[in-house]
Amino acid sequence: CMKASMLLPGITGPMVDIPGINEPLVDSQLYEPIPYRAALNDGCTHILVLRSRPDGCSILGKPKLAEKMIARRYFSRKHGMPSLYEYMKKGGHKIVYAKDILKLNSASRVKKGDKGPYILPLSLSKEETEIKRLERKRANIFDGVRKGCQYGHNILRVCAQEHEYLRYTEGDEASKIAFPNEILDHKEDPIIKHLPGHKNINIYHL
């Protein structure tokens, strides 16, 4: 599932097959780019949505020629799924994303006394530079992760003041504790593996 969730169609490898699931899997950007609806369907009552794109960024527009060519080759020719190609060519996935943003913005305006489920979407402000999907510079990705942590912490300080750590720790400090500079000292990104006989191993993700 983790591999499929990071699989950009036509760019990062073939579709993923999982035993017990009768269809191949790719990145959820096609039908559920922001997976809060899955949480609602599972009965969740309080949902924290961490958006990876800054608020106010452009989310519509016609699919680029390269995107349509990749989709045609990947879905229509290689995998025999012309309906998925047509869906992407018409920007179906972007329309779903835009509708999700509108629903989340509406859900964020909940008032005291309103009935749940309760959804709190978090995103960076529009002044922040967006980290592109194909960004490969570790320092840029790291900076984006840390900014997201900082912003989320500061928002939660307002919403959950009963927690001492949130109340007494600024977002900038919290983000540096959660993501210390030492992470960038690793020459390569470690991969999670089960190592027999090894315990208490600190593994960083980036």
C-alpha cells in the first residue's frame, strides 16, 4: 500500500498488485487526492487534514501536453485502461481535488455547538513556496516538512491549549525538535527494514 500511495502513474514505476485486491493500485490522486472521505467512511469523528500544497495555489487548469501523453501511454496503451486516460485527459482528478478543497474550507468554519464529524484542514499560507511533486533536493524537501510541522503546531496551540507541550512550545522550536538538522547529515535516506537482533534503532524518513 505504501508503494502504491507514492506511485505517480507513468513516472515512478508499474502499478502495484496486492493479494486479495482485485484491481491494480496507483497514487490516490486520481480519485481521492485528499483522503479525508475514506476517514469519514470509516466512522472517524475528528479528522486532521494535512494538505501538502499551500492555500490559494492554482489547482485547476487544463492538463499539460506531457501529462496527457504519459497518461495515454501508461493507462491506455500499456495497461488497456482507456477510460482512465480519458478521465485524466478531461482533468477529472483535478476537478475532484478542487471540490475537496471547497468542502474542506467549508468544514473549517465549524462553530461551537455544530454537530460533527469535525474536520480541521491545515495548509501553509499562500506566501510560502510550494514544493514541487518531483523535487529531489533534500534540503528543499526538509524545509517544506519542517514548515508544515511548525504551522500545524501553531494552529493546534490555539485549538488544544489543554496540552502543556502545545501551550508552552512555539512552532519553530517544536519543528526543530521533531526534525533536527542532523537528519541532513545522513548521506543516504535510510529505508525501514526489520533487522533481527537490532533494537532501539533511530530511523529518519525524508
